Amino acid sequence: MDASGADVASVLRAAHERFVTSADREPGVRGLVADSWRRCAARGVRPDGGVPPPLRWASAELNAHRRTHPLAAVLPVFRDLLGTGAADDGHVFAIGDVDGTLLWVEGDTGAMGRAEQMRFVAGAGWGERHAGTNAPGTALELGRPVQIVTGEHYSAAVQDWSCAAAPVRDPATGRVLGVVDLSGGATIATPPALAAVRGAALAAEAHLARTSASVRLLAPDFSPGEVRLSALGRDCAVLEYGDRVLQLSPRHSEIVLALALVGRGMTGDQLAVDLSEREIPASTLRAEMTRLRAALGPELLGSRPYALLRPVRTDVDDMARLLAEGRVREALDRYPGPLLPRSEAPLVVEQRRCLEQQLRGAVLATADAGLLRRWVGATWGAEDTAAWAALAHTLPGGSPQRAAAAARARALDPGGHAFPQLRTHAAVLQPSRS
């Protein structure tokens, strides 16, 4: 840090000290920082850094959360735009969910080691209410890009760092999906760093928009009177009809999907069985259906029995049609992720499993190295032993990529019990010792 940078840091730390040790609530820092400090003080966040941010997800839970999170689909975009630069410049980049829980933290090895000391690690909660003023947490709080430098952090444990972060939004609904962040030393406290994270967020949103647009192209005969339901890769389904675009709650997503897939009227008892393995009181379901009818309107949702009163086309239907026609590449192009990934409703779980198995089986049957690479490169295929083995089998002998694929398959199935042919691959790919 140069002399001017050291002076700024010293001034900020002095302002922070005055704020936390006196009743002065006008600390002489930027307005957004002062507002954040006040929020932190009101929430009882400790300014001394004595309590690190909570580890909200253990390893198994974190992996499950990553696999189903919408930003998993754009992780390669972030790695391309930020990952190499972060590693080369001694920084880290991080992706967090809408609550500020970090999902991925990558970059320079030394910087990651220092970040671990303040628990800036995957699975930790860095929302403002847990970690105080910081770029990812404050960006989520304000819904816009934010840069926080040295002593502007509310927690003293973070005041040697600077960070820049930007929220990432669902282009279809505008809701915040999560946040992208760059953290490190003095070069992060510059306009180019803020521009970099803002650009990465915009690139990710553009990628998500293209994916959404490609899904819509599946239904060229989509008519104005038809209702469109998009539920793949989303925790909350989106319903489109007329000039309305409605984001449903998780429970309403399950209900509308159930009615759309069944394609007929359902009694409350029938619907309850599809929604939960536990008994749902009739009064609870009736209240939920009343709220849903208020949201959709009586022209779309009928009762006695419960039914959708207009034709509904789902993205699940479109995927099934493509697979039935053998258009596997198009199906994979248009698969943004599992069906309502966090839902535990029995009907949704069964449909989710069925569709993913159909798509997986179709990809494996192609024996196409490109499609197999894409499958194992996605979060839902990253631990698919059979797919890695099929990729190794498909690639030419002696190929380094074949060796890497076989090694990954062996790592997932060390004894080769599930796929004995892996042992053959291993023998073929071992370098000669003569």
C-alpha cells in the first residue's frame, strides 16, 4: 500500500473507532458506509472481529446447495472473467447466494489461506447481519454494485482487505439470485475492480437470458391464449400468460406444476398427496389455494375440483418432446437445471428424477464426446461415474483428456466395482515403465 493508501486506511480506522466507542452516529465516511455501520450496530454485529461469520453449510449440505443453485450454470462465466485474473493478481473471487452465504471461493492460494483466517470460505455467511459491512453483504442489502475498502469494513478482522461486489439478477423476473465478489489488496480499491465485478454480473445475466430465450424457442407454436410455465432450474416457477409474467412462491410453484402435469381436475385430497408425504390439513390447503386463486385470477384457476382452466405448456413438456424425437443436443442446450430443485413434493421429486434420468440416458447413449463433456461439466453430472467412464471410452487412445476422464471415473469409483471396465482403462492409460 502506498503512502496515500495508508493515510486513507488510517483515517477510516479512526472514523470506525469513533463510531464504535462513542454515541457519534455521523462518522465522517461515505453515506452508504455510514448507513451500513448503523444497520450493523442496530443488529448487534460485533465490530471487533472477535466472532467470525457463521459456517452455515457443512460440506455435504454445501455440495447439495451448489448443485441446485441457479448461479451454478454461470460459474464458468465467472471463472473466465475473474478467476485467472484473481489467481494472477493475488486475489480471490467468490460467488454467494441471495442470503450472502458463500458458495464458491477461488483464486490465489496465498490469498485463500489468508481469507480462511477470517472465515471467508465456502459455506460461511457473509450477509451484513452476520459479517458486518462488506462488499458482497452490502451489495445484497442495497441491490447494487458496491466497493468497500479497508477500514470501511465494520469488522476489524477484515480491515486489511478491500472488496468489490455486484448482485446477479434473474433476467426473467429481476429478483436477486446471488452476488459475485472480488476481494484482496490495494488494487481492489480501484474503479477497474468495481467495473470487473459489474461486468461479470452483467455477463452472467446475459447468459441466463440466452438460456431462458432458448427455452422459449422450443415452443414456436406458443399461442396468445396458452399459458407458459417454466420450472426447470428454478426454485420459484415463472408463469406467463397474456401480458402477465408472475413469479410463484415455492409452494404455489408445486401446486401449479402438479395441476399442469396431471392435466385434469384434482380433489384437495389428491393434491395433498402429490404435495407432501405428511398429511396436509384440509384447512391449510384451502387457504393456500385461496391465495393462489387471488394471484392467478378466477379465469385461470378453478375449484371443485382444483384445475387450471386454460392449456398450460411447461418446459418439462418441451424437454420430453425433444428427447422423444431424439434431439438430444437441443435438449441438453435447453436444460438449465433440475425441476424445482429444492422441492420435496413427491410428484415433483418423481418428475425431476424421471426427466434427469431420461436426459442422462440419452446423453450416454449418444457416445458423443462433446455432449458427455458438457454433461460431466455441469453440476448435476460432475459426479456421474458412468458418464466419466463413457467419456474416457469415447476419447482416442493416448489422449491426455482420456486419461483425465478415466482418472476422474476411478476417483469416483476407486475399486471399479460399479464399472469394471475402468480397470481396463487404467491399465491402458498407465505410462510404460520399461
